[in-house]
Amino acid sequence: MNKGGSSDMSVTEYKLFAPNLLSVCIDSNGSGDYQGQIWQQYDSQPIRFNGMVDMVLQMDKLFDLWGFPQASLKARSFVEDSTDARHINILDKSQSLKRIDVQKKRGDLSTFIIHVKFRQNATWQGDIVWREQNKKMHFRSALELMRMIDSAVEWTDHKTDDISTVS
């Protein structure tokens, strides 16, 4: 269906399916960085983030908790991590729990469905769908992912500014 509600066979709505699918909902752009929520399929409460770096760190914590996608390199730190390395098997969890459809969640500014397929070479590789424009792209690093999100939100901001100046 297109935005008007009628069927349009020429428009394909991109959907992603994976046990580690995340919805990143950008709600505001304050102090030059984005704030929003990360939704996962296994929790009815979102993870809030304040800034793009915080978003990536929160997502990485989830992947570490799940042990999926498996990191090809162990994270290095100046201080030893005192948390024990418990992992939740999300493949088992995904079949035993009622999943939340994260693809229905929406941010106030923009929404992105993210599927990180690999964590190789100390970064991420995967797919991202920009929900508002129904565009799907592949990313080769967490930095490239952040740049894609930034360019989409900036484009949305400019379009909103253009509409408000015409009104």
C-alpha cells in the first residue's frame, strides 16, 4: 500500500527478518546530536540513547549479550571488564517468546530498521532500511552506518524546513 492507502503493485516495501533486528527511532536532534530509542524484538521497553556514539555502544552491548552476531575480535580496553561473559541464546529465545514487531515502531524524526549481519574487523556490516523513504542500503562499517543515518535525518530536516517556509 502506498501512503494514500491504495494498493500500488510497483512499490515494494522493504522488510528485514533476523533474530537480531533492531529499530532505531530518532526522536530529536538536540545539541547537534540525535536522541531516540532502540527497539529489539525481545523486550517491550526501548533502550534510550543520547547521541550517535551512545546508540552504537548500546547496540554493541546487545550484540555482546546475545553473542550474535559473533564478534571476530575481542574488544580491548584500558581496564579489565568485570562483568562475566554470559550470553543469551537469541535463536532459542526467538522461538520461545512472543516477539515485538520492531518494524512498526516509529521515531518522531526518522526510523531505521537495522540488521547487523557481521562484526568483523572491529566494526559492523549489514543492512539498513530507512522506513520513511523505503530505501534499503548495505553498510560496511559502524561509521558508514552513522553517516547514512545522519544524511537521512539531515535530508528530512531540510525537507521539513522547506515545507514550513512555504506554509
